[in-house]
Amino acid sequence: MNPAAKKAEDPKGNAVKNEKEMTATSGAPMTLAQVRKELKGVKGKRFWRSLDELADTPEFRAAVEQEFPTAAQEWVDPVSRREFWQILYGLRAEGACIVISTAYLDEADRCDRLALMHDGAVPYCEAPRALRARRPGGMVEISTPDARAARGALAAVPGVRGVLMVGDGVHVHVDDARQRIPELESALAQRRIEHAAAREVVASMEDLFVALLGQGASGAQQRAAS
């Protein structure tokens, strides 16, 4: 028997597929369903060796290019993005470690650990829960047709730590939401800025990102001045 054609064996002596057997015989790009079928029944370290062998084939690379867009603008469809995340959840359930780079902070909130990057540095790298614990105070949401004017009016209110324009209004980071809500509404009324009733909300990852980076910038300025 030709040694090159002999199947490899795992430590228990079970035959496993070699690289040629793990590619599509037709030469056409393999689908994800075909990939899963080829790897079915292969477990443990041998699974990852088999996956590495498969990933080094032209058929698999073509399948990846076909199944996964390479540019962010190709993922504008919300349904497609949700389906993509379902694939990622499936890979994680199989034991894969996945590193994701995204500008969509609501998607980042789905990860087990986040590294927030800003200005070429990574000032924070923690679990979402731990990052939220770093941001004291509350978040107030106010809907208004003139978010820009509202941001200017609210920035000077005592207890306000930051104002972020989001959607059809603003998110206001304050030291105490219940105490500051009447003061925020009063400031808008004085400027005659139309708005809906203010309400306390759970801070989004975007709110957290802006608050933490602003907090870090203030700290850096204070250290530079001392």
C-alpha cells in the first residue's frame, strides 16, 4: 500500500479522513453543510487537525469567501447579521475561541469579553458586566426632534457627565437619574425645546464606550496637568 494514501489514525486507532477525502470531489466550492458533514464524528484534537487540513484547501477558502462577506458594507441587512451570529454561536458551542472586530457596539455586547480600542490603545479589556460596573451613575433617555439643541442645553446641568445623541433623541449620563430627571426637563423647558418625558434606561454599550473613554481622557488630562 502506498504510505501516502494510508489513512491517519488517532491515538485510539480510529481511522480519520485525510486531506484529500475532506474536500469536495466535484471541485466546486463546499457549503457550510458539506463542511459540517465532513467533520461529523471527528472529535477532540483530531477535529482541529482535520479542520486545519480542510482550511488549507482551495475549496474551503472559496467556500469561506462565498459564505462570509469581507467588507462591513456587505452586512447592512439585519437578517443576514443575525444569521451570521447564529453561526458564531454554533462554533462557540463546539469549543471554538472567536475573536471579533466590530464597529457595531450592540453586537459587541454579545461577546464574553470586550477590548475597547481607542486612539491605537486598548484601555479596557473585561467582561461586559465588569465594564458596566466601571460606569457609576444612571442613564436618562429623552426623545426630542432637536437632539443637537437638547445636547447643548443639558450639558451644563449639574450632575450631567455626558450627553450622547442617539436615534430620535439623547442619552444623558448623570450621577443620579431620579434626582436629575426633573432638572433635565426643566432645562429643556427653559430653552423651549420640544421633548417627550425623560425616563431612566439601561445604558447601551455605545453609552458605556463613550462614558469610559471620556472618563479616561479626563484622567489623562488631570495626570498631565499635575
